[in-house]
Amino acid sequence: MILDTDSIHEIIKTPRNKNLGDYKSDFTRLDVYYNGGDITSEIEKITNFENESQKKLRQKIARSPKDFIHRLLNQFTKVFSAKGGSSTLDIEIDSNKKDLIEIISKLPEGISLNKWMQDYWFEAYVTDPNGLIFIEAEENETPVSYPTYKSINVIHDYTVKWGKLDYLVLKHGKFSIGKKQLDVFRVVDDEKDALYYLEGDNLKEFENEDNQHALFHNKGFVPAILVSDIIDKKTGGRKSFINKIEDLLKEYVRECSVLSIFKFLHAYPKYWQYVSKCTRCEGSGKIKDGEGDHKTCPSCAGKKFNLKLDVSDGIMLPLPKNKETPILAPNVAGFAAPPIEAWGKMEESLDKLEKKMEFTILNTYSEAEKSETATGRFIDTQPLNTQLHNFSVTEETIKERVVDYIAKWMFGNEYGSVSIKNGKRFVCENPDVIWEKYTKAKESKAPITTLDYLYKQYLLSEYQNDTQMYEQKLKEFKIEPLVHFTLQELDALTSNQVGVDKISEKLYFSEWIVTKIDWTKDIEVLKKEFQKFVESKPKKNENNSED
């Protein structure tokens, strides 16, 4: 869509998208859930159970659920570190392809596009579903484009059709124009990227620091992408990634605040003691002040009893007169234990709410390992993998559009297409759990293909944050002879079962592995180097002695 000046004037005065106010309210609420902050707007008065002052007290001590949200969503960070995947750039000119690869490898923030999607897009997918990924462009000798995140709070208006923006109006900021501070708006459509402001009821062009009012790009599209792909059928807008648990989150925040109040009221035992007369005024409430005059006792404030206690104070009791005189000690003072049974019930309720939300988002939930010495947690990986796969498809689709828009903006007709596929090998279990599965599979004489799979999964889990070491260990796995057998296990086998040559290779592998090896070499080259090392050594006979 190309906007004329009359349309621009009308849109700046009255935005066409009537749901922007709701989108901004959604962002404010979701941002507090995710990043913390003032949660008071989410704490409503519990009718018939508390008064206004009690509600304000709960609002004051309430905290956001950001710690739980981050624990819950932590599973989805596995998508950004999953192994595998591919990308194809259809660009005829090699220099253009090289430029594009350099840009998406290092954006202005100093991070790759993959990392940008994790740090910027993922948060916005949760907190700001109707925000935008906007492709900025720098018109230098070599045009450069890159993604930026535009919060719904800096968006004045936009409309969407077929998943693409018709136009976009951004709040560019306040500027001194004449003697006034006026709002300047940035209008982007299929033809131009221009700056305007309203002076009274008149639309005026605004020039930036380069004395430029508009950039006429004529690309035929608005270079902006909606953050979320989850459609809100009521508004036509987008929903948050955690939209299914928003009501549960509100209940969770309320119950946390109630528990906090309960702790304040009942966490401290109440001290009690039998009253004793004030030692200074001897229970009269008065002391002498000069000749014949009396004044209020400063120790008991005229109450006649001891009101203040010191740790060195004692309670003096009279001696029993006879056997019938009751002995009060030690029950002259003590602490009244508050009722705390409800405390545990409230925490159980919060745990159940967390489980509900975990199951809603992950389609499964983790269980603490029952072993007293174990620290891991078990999780049903099949439904979790399904959820991670769906999330990965969403992320790669949006990322593909980002790269597509960057390339179109930079190269125009010289650009063909792009295809991005994320790796789908997710590490959902800790290495100790996978290693236990592997050892049990060995003991039960599982097929070699099963052992191979489990061992590779173990490597993925153990070195998921160290790509270089993972690649090395994977090459070691592919080169080592009889990888699933130890030397001790081979001693129990005959040469007819495994072959003398294989036993020799297994023995010499432990020597070769400690030599200086360039693990960046291709696997086939490394295999040849290992064979050359073995051939340089004497062969072993059936008794593992040298011939």
C-alpha cells in the first residue's frame, strides 16, 4: 500500500487499528510476568475476605512470577543450541552472498542472527506478540540492513493483511520545532520511509539530521514482521506464546501474595507471660518527685506492671508456703505457636499450579529423581520433543523471513530466495541419565545401532555448550575400533570372535589419542592417520603380546 498525504494526515490524527490500546495493555502485563516490576495492577481485592487496606498490603509485598516463567521456558532454549540444520542462500553474485553471511553472522549488537532471535525475539514472543521485527537500512556505498525490535509502545499504527503490513507508523520521538516540542512520526509504506509532524491541524514534513525528509525505496513491501504467529481470532492480532496459562499466572500471583501475608502474620511465635508488678513503683504506678509530690512511673507508664523486658531480667516468684501452694515455674512465660498447617497447604497449591502450567506449555512435566543420592530430574522426552519441534518451526520460519527481507532490501532483483532449517536434535535429558540408559543397554546386549544412538545422545548432552569438544568426541567415536567394548571386555573374547587386527587397533587407539592431533581435519583424513599409526606398530598376537 502507498499512502498519500491525506491518508497519512488522517492516520496520524486517528490510528486505524482500534486494538492498539489492548495490545499495549497486554504488553505491560506480560512484561511484568517475564521481567518483573510493579505487579500491583494484577492484585485485585478479594471481595468479602479483605478490606482496601489489606489489599494494598498484599499489593505492596507481592512479587512477579518471573523466576517461575524463566524456569518454565528454559526448555525452549534448547532449540537455539540444537545440532544439525541447514541454510541455503540463492544469490547469484558471490560477493553479495558473502556480504549477507557476514551481516547475519554479526549484527550491530555484536551477535549472530541466531543469538539475536534468542535474546530479542524469544522475549518478545512471550511479552509483546503484537510488536514488530523491523528491518533497518543504512544507505552507504554498500547498503546494509539488519533486524531491530520495535515494541508496541513505539508503534502509532499499522494494519495487516495476509500476514503482511499494509503500512507502519512509528513514534519517532519529540523534537524542537520552532519554539515547541512536537511529536514526529515515521511513516513506512511500499514506496517510502518518511518523517512527518502535525502543526496544529496541518501535516508537515520533517527533515532528519541529514536534511532528508524521505527515503524512496520502492521495494513494494513494508520491511516489518509480526513477532508472533499465534492468531487472536477475536481481534485479528497476535497472542503471546504463554497465552494458554495467563489465567493460571494471575491466580498464581494472587496465591503467592496471600501466602506472603500469611507468613508475616503467623511466622513469628507470640510471647506471653504472667504479669508482675513494676519493680520501680512497686505496683502503684507513681513514684516520688520531690517532697510529697508524685509523678507517673516512667518504667511502666503508670500501668503498674512490667512492660519491658531485658534478656538479663528474671521473674521473681514467692516461695511456696506449703505443699498445697501451686508451683508456677516453668510455666510463667512462653511462646504461643501460631497455626501453620495452612502454610504447607498453600505451598502445595502453588506447586500444583506450577505443574499445571508446566504441563500446558511442555505437554509433560518433570519428576524429581527418587534416588537419595541423585540430583537429576526425569522428564518424558517424547511430548517435550514435539513441543520443541513446533517452537523450532516457528522460530525458523520467522528467521527465514528476516533474512529474506534483509536480502531483498540489500540486493533487490539480484536476490533469489532463502531456506533455513533448524537442527532438531534436542537435548532433553542430562548426561548422567543418558549414560545410565547406555550402560543398561550394554548390559542387556542391545543392538549396536541402539548403543550408537545412545552414545551420540550422551555426547550431545555432555557437550551441548562446547561445539568444538563435541565435534572432537564425535570424531573419536567414529574412529575408535569396537567403541562399545573396553579392553577388559575384549580380554574375555577370542581372536576368532573379533579378530587380532581389531584387538590391535583397539590397544593402539589409546596411544594414538594422546598424540598431537588436529581435530579440525576431515574425519576420513583422521581415519587414515590412525591407520598409518597402527601400521607403524608391531602387531599383537592372540595373547596380546608383540610378534
